[in-house]
Amino acid sequence: MIKKLFVKNIFLLENLELEFTAGLNVLTGETGAGKSILLDCLGYLLGKKNTKIETGKQADTATLIGEFQSEKNDVINVFLSKKGFSVDGDLILRQSIGANGRRRAFINDLPCSLEMIRELGNLILDLNAQFEELGLLNVKTHRSLLDGFGDLHEKVNNVGKYWTKISELKSLLDTAYKRKDAVENTGFISKSIQEINELELDQVELASIESRRDELKKASRINSTIVDTFQSLNRNLVEESILNAIKSLERLENKKEIDDNLPTEIFYTALEKFSEACAVLEQLREKSFNSENQLIQIEDRYHSIKRICRAHNVELDQIFNLQASLEEELKSIKGVDEKIKKLETEISIVDEAFKKETVHLSKERHKFASKLDQKIEKELKSLKLELAKFKTEISMISETRFGCDHVCFTTEINPGSGFKPLNKIASGGELSRFLLAVKLCFLGDSDKKTQIFDEIDRGVGGATASAIGKRLLELSKHEQVIVVTHSPQVAAYSDNHLKVEKINFNKSTVTKVDNLNEEKTVTEIARMLSGELITSEALAAAATLRKASK
């Protein structure tokens, strides 16, 4: 419930504070005094769509602050808790509006989004006859309201449980069908398992295979150079050349034709060293051949492992887990047909129970829809809507967790005009009275919102206005009600009377609001009865109206 509304620099509202109470709050005043603007401010503060306000001409910014009692409203507290806000005591909402229209919103002085304000506003306030997307004017709420009227929530929950069970079973069935498709790949899975077994892998080899492969590839590049070097030597030709040189030198030595020392021994040494070098290169070449063979073997093994990993989209170190996974998958798909048959049977059983519950729920809805229609039409007669008809239209839709019924509240205001949804009623006064009648029929299933009616008594008076006042008072015993009225009969039922008037101050016009005591309330009712000149007869009549309302 709203306790206070503070408005600053909005249109003619320079600096205004309104105090509301539980029960029936009545706003009265001359036409154009600003009563509806105050309601617009309240709707704007709570993020209601289609609400517009105009900032004061001399102001750069405007401010709206609302104080709400929330400690007894679990719905609001749960909502705030889920959004990360805690409420100790009253709830304070604030909006700051810049000259460029930019808005900033706060909950208990913590910034929040406008969308969150809108969601919260839907839990706090119903601005009847003005906003099609809220409350009874939102067709999305009608099914739940009818279920509440007929106390059908338990039956709805039962339908929802079957719906959830069917959804879960269908999900399992979908998985089973996918597994059935995988049966075609059984040969591939079996072959993969066989290939992994034939590799006879162990963790040590798997952990070192990549580093060992890199080492052998590096060695292969070195060995290639050694082999090239050995092949380029042409050993036989070199040895033959050295031996020929030695033979020639030895022939000279035997003839003793020269006195100089010949390098025969040096050539012998060179031949020996050359042979040793070739032997070393020969050993290195043989070793390189062994290294190449190892590289070929490890490359073949590595690529065999990687091919299996790629085929199953796993990393190298996951191949051991892959084998276990494939064996489990192979085992599971072998019984897939039996599992599909079992699931389809179970779905059929649950679906039959779901349809049975849905049909029963629909019958109950139709039964209580008829009772609701009769109850609402009885209320309408007292509100000068004797010819109006109300019909809860229920049509079949695709199955949902709530059954297969689409519920829409419709009305025919004038005979022959045809039934239309509530939000298509043209007259604001008629719509307000209609919604009042509907709300009275739902007492006890209320979400404890503040109910606001703007000129619900438009176009009526006398006994009808008095009947409206009585019903507003009855509604206010369950929910806080704020009503703008020009009817003295309605005003007489107020628990809290606020008078709105325009005054001229310092060459400017501003709106002010007074919370009236009992004496001033009677005087204001007298003004509403007689106009500017308040006669003793008007005061007496006002006192009588006031007394009769108690």
C-alpha cells in the first residue's frame, strides 16, 4: 500500500506531499485542479506504460518519491529479494526526470532499471480504466483469475505435473532415437575399440610419444647430413689415388735417384686416417638408418593414435577414456529398441492421464465461468449497468502446462452491440464501474494491490453513486483504494479525504492538496452538493450523507 507521494516540479505541482491511509482514499476538487495529474505521477513513478508527465517550466529536473508499506506483502518482498534488494521497513521508490526527459530510478536509494520498476509497479498498483496491459484488462490474467475464483489451482498443478512428466519422457525418447541412429555406426565403434586394443598403449608411452617423435625428427635432419657427407666422399677413388701416390714414391726411393726425403710415410698416415674417418662415418650412417627406422615406426604409431582421436574428436591424452566411453556406448545402444518401446508406452499412459485431467479441468472452468458471469451481472445491476452482460469466453487451444483453455472476460454493455474484451469498452466511467464489479467478485483471491479508479462515478448520481461508494468501501476493506470523484455520495464513504485545488501564488498558478479532517470533509461534500455557495441545507445534507456512510 502507498503511504506517501512526494512530487516536485511537475506541471503545476511545485512541491507537494500527499499522505494516504489504508481503506478508501478520496480525491476531490474542481475540474482541472490536477487530480488526474496526481494519478499520472503515481503511475509514472511505478513505470506504468502510456503514462506521461510534463515537467515545470522553470525547473531543470523533476522528482517523484513514493513511500510504500511492504512488510506484509510477501509477493513484493520475494520479488525484491530475487533482484538482490532487501527491504527493512517501508519501500522507497524515487525517480529523477531531467529536462531532456531522461529518467533515473532508485529503490531505497539504490539505482535500478526502469524495467525493474515496471515489474515492481505491476505488483503494487492497478490503475483501473486507464492501462490496458494491467490487471483485469490484461487477458493473460483471466485464466488464473477464473482458476482462483473456482479454487482450481490444485487441479491446475496436477495438470502441470503431468505436462512436466511428458516433457521429461519426450526428452528421453528423443535421446533414445538419436542412439538408435547411432546403431548404424556400431561397426565403426567396434572397429575403433579393436584398433585401440591392438595399439596396446600404456600411459608412459602416451605421455612421451610426442617428445620422442620430436627428438627423432631432429636426429633425422642431422643423420641426413652425415649420409650426404659419406656419399659425397667417393672412398674407393680417394684410397686408390693415395695408394697410387705411395707406389710412385716407393719406386723413386728404390732407384735412389734423388737425395730429398719423400712424403711416403705421410701418405701412409693419411691413408690410415682417411680409413678411420670413413669407418666412423660408416658407423654413424648405420646408426642413422636405425634412427630412421625408429622414426618411421613411431610416426606410424603416432598417426594411428591421432587418426582414432580425430575420428572421435578427442585429445591424445583422452584416448584411454575414449575406449571406456565407446565400450559403454556400444553396450547402451544394443538395448535401444527396447528402451524406445518402453518410453513410448509410458508417454502414452501419462498423456492419457494428462488429457483426462485437462478435460476435467476444462469442465470445472466452464462450470465456474457460468457462476462468475451470474455473480458479476448481479453486481452490475447495482452500478447502473442493468443492461450490461458479462461472459467468460473459454476456447480450446493447444495443450500447455495449464491445460488447453484460453480464457477471456468479455462484456456487452448495450444489448445487440456484441460481446467484446474488457479493454475494448469505450467509456472510461463504464469501464471503471465494470472493473469494480469484477473485483468485488474476486475478493478473497486478491493480490493486495492498491486499486485506483479515476472518475468511476462519471455520468451517474443519486442512488447509483451511493451504490458505487458502498462497493468502493467494501473493496477498500481488502485492498487500499484511491478514487478520483466528483460525486458527493462517493466522497461521503471516504476513510481519508484529500482536496485538490489550484491557487494563484506570486503571479503563478500551483496545485495544492490538503488532507481534510472530519469537519472539512463535510464542508467539501457540501461544496460538491451546492457549488461555491455552501448553504446550511448543503451542510446538513453533507452531514447526513457522511453519517449514512458509517
